[in-house]
Amino acid sequence: MARNPPFNDHSDEHGYTDVVHLLPASFRARDNTHHPPLEDISEFLRQDLSVSRLNHIHNFLWIAGRQLPPRPFSFHVAVQREIILDERADMHLVWDPSRRMHFKPLPRYLLDARFWTTYICPLTTATEAGGDVYLDARGFLASYISLIQHESDFLIAQDHRLVPSDLQWHTWLTLTREALTRGTDTSPAALNPRYTFGELRLSRLNLIYRLCPPNQWQDFIRGYHFEYQTIAEFLHAHLAPLTVATVYLVLALTAMQVGLATEYLRANGAFQGVSWVFAVVSILAPLGVVSVLGGWMGFVFVVNVVNTWRKRNRG
């Protein structure tokens, strides 16, 4: 497959004169130090567009989403999903149970054909640290072609700062038309496999990561994306369902007590046996759930302390 820009050179329409205007101010390297992107553009691109965490579990992605292009922004607004700006490519198109949908903004450099020719197309080597940048970039651009189909989608993207503020609708029309008419530019073979799927459900990604941790045991603890920032959030999320279950148990036990007060059910051995089992379960089940939550919370706390201590010693 020929590696060419997905569209012709329209950079003059944006008024860009230097590659520095296409890149962010800095990026965080793997050693947690910050560097200007111009210092190592190849490494910056591998990190900025990497979806390797999703590629690790690609065979299970069907559990988290459908193998279809993402639906446009107007659809997400219509179903009342909250649009969240997120610069992480591996959180792009991921939605959580609170109806928040994560989108990575469309980088300026992906709209510049000269940047593609100089920096993206030559990067053909897939490494452990980062995948094929060309396929990553193609896939990410293809996701935005699906997200912005109508002018209303374009205006929604602009309102949420997901496309450059100086990008014009007529320019997007031209770029999209050229990308779609260049043969295999948006076919699955020309994209990172992650982008053969559209929206992905975060709760199921967490489940996949905990049942089939791809790298290390920390994935089992944190999942794909740890949902809670504090212990209070963790307790609130899990104790609320437990409270509802407790209310149901109270109602059921009260009904059984009333039933046992009647002559018909008082003499019914089967009902008495069920009542006995249900009463024992009602005592032990909440205690067991609270114990498990407490043990899990303590385990996560210890793991975080140990990791912090190790990083402190390394530093």
C-alpha cells in the first residue's frame, strides 16, 4: 500500500508557515520529563496517536463495542451524551456509564499534507513502544470523517474545541472529499485495527482488562481506566447498590414475617425452610459485601503506597 497524504496540500489556506505552529507546546516523555515536540517528532507522534492498549485486547473489543464507524456528533448530542475533551488517543470514542463521551481533539498536524509527507508517511516501523504511526493517523482521521458528516456536526465540534478554531467548513469539505476518493484511504486495511470499531464502553473495557490483563498485574487492579479518584467515590459507587439491596431484603423479611404469622404458612415446612435460608443470607450477604469492598479498598491503597515508595526511591 502506497503511503501518501490522504489529501492534497491545502496548508496555505490555514496560514501556517512553520511546523512549530502545528504541534503542541510540549509532550511528556516515558520518563515523565517534558520536551518540545520538535526535539523528537517521531516519538511525539507515537505517543500522541498511540492506541496500543486497545490493540493489546483487540480480539475482545467486540465485547465493548460494535465493528462499525463512529456515529456523528449530532447523534451523541441527540442522545444527551456529554462531550468530554480528552487528549489521550486511547480514550477517544470511549464512553462511561454516566453518559460522558471522550473525544481527542483533531490535531492541526493531521490537516497538513506537508506534515504527512515529511513526518508521518516515512514512519513505517511498528515497535513495542508505539505502533505504526501512519495507520494510527489514518484511523484517527477516519474517525473524524465519520464524526463530522454535516455542517451541524462541524459546528458542534467547533463549540467543544475539538477542531482548530480557524478551520473552515469549506476546507473540511475539500479534505473529506479527497480522503474518501483516494481508494483505500479509509478502508480497514489502511487503518489501525482499533478504528474498525466505533464507540467503546468503558465499563466493558475495564472488565476485559481485569479478566485478561495484557501486561502486568496492575491492569487487574486498575482496569483499562480507573474510574475513581478518591476512596469516597469508590465507596459511594458501590455502597449505593448495597443500600438498595438492603431495602429489598428488609421488605422481603417483613413479608416473610407476616406470612409466618398466618396459620397456612406457619404450618408450611417449605416456606419455613425458605424463610430460614433467606434470613441467614440477609445477615451474611451485606457483611460479606462490605468485607470484600473493604479488603479491595485496602489492597488498592497498599499497592498505591508501594508504587509511590518505589518511584520515590528511583527518583
